[in-house]
Amino acid sequence: MHLVARTLLAGSCDAESPLFKLDGQADLLGRIWRYVILAWAHELLEERISTQSGGADDIAFAHVDNVSFPQPKGRNVNMMPFVLGDRTTLPEELHDYWPMIATCLETLPDEELLRVGYLTVHESEVRAGASQRRGGLHTEGFVREACDASGGGGGRCLHAPHWHRWGLGRAMDHGRFEGGIFLASTLSDTTQLYNVRVPPTLVGRGGDLDHLRPTLDVQSEPGCSS
């Protein structure tokens, strides 16, 4: 058991402990524990940021190139599979995006071009101050919780939590990548990126990272806006 959790629980049951005042205060104990977890997360993230060497293994994102977008036509597709190196596997109405896709493919090894990629295109008007897609601070991936009821466990612990990042990307060398996600926007300064590889244990449900925003803002300079 975590030392702080054991201290809180034992102290709240010990009449000789100052923590005995928390006896029967489950809501308050839960709130204190959440603060402890948050402080622990910020400490781990600060340590991770301070030990980044700047090598390939520490690259969270990189600028590939500037690109031009085709004229919008209200197209909206999500995770459409296609063979990376074969334009004919895309519907013709998406061929306008092939020059952008080809720019991304130039950074991948040749063997990657035979693999299946997934294309998302979202052309729409967005009102000022709103997000076109997912808002908030997050990373692209998800955490499968150990007691995820959606998996049929009914709240029982089925397995250790594990993190799955979309794209499974990694930097190989300057300007060369394996896998990963390519992102582009028609508007500048609308997406803030941080060049930090967050430890999987600190990633919240659905990739949420809002709980780490204070540490990221202080410890890590934003990498760029897109």
C-alpha cells in the first residue's frame, strides 16, 4: 500500500493521532488523497522534464513542413483506412489532400508505405473561442483502466492499467520518423504543443492531461503553435 495512503487510513482510526479527526470523513479523506496524487504526478513530471536530454527518444513532436490546403468542400471523414503509399486506396473526393499526405510520407521509411494509415479530415466553420474537435490539454491515446466496467469486468480488477498511444510513433533521426500522427491546421496559433513525453502513469482517462497543465506551463516552454 502507498505509504501516505496507509498513514492517512491508519491515523484516521487511531484515537491518539491528530488524523483521528478525519474518522468517518470519507469525502474529506478522498479529497486529501486526490491532492496527494496530484502532487506526486507533478513531481514525476518535473523529474521527467529535467532529465530530457534532447535526443531522439525525447522528441514528442517535430515540425515536418509547411503545407497548403485544398479548397474546403465540407468534407468530414474520421479514421478512414488507406494504404499509405497508394493514392488509389483513397476515395477520389479526398485526392486533393494527397500532396499533403505525400509530404508526410517523405519522412517515413519505405517499408512504412505498405502499411495502413488512417486519415481524418474535418472541414467546418468554428466559432471564436471554440474547439473544432477535442478541446483541453490531452495527448493522443488512451488508458485502459484496470477496473474498466466497459470491458465487462463489472468493477473487478481485470489487469494492470496500460497506456496505448495512437500511431505508436517514434523519432528515428532528424526529420525521419516511424509511425506517429501527422497534424495540420488551416489556422495558425490555434493548437498549443509541448515537447514533453509524459510518463504513461500520469495520463488520465482518454489521454487527459489538464491536471498537469500548471507543471507543463512552468517547467516546459511550449514548443510551438499550429
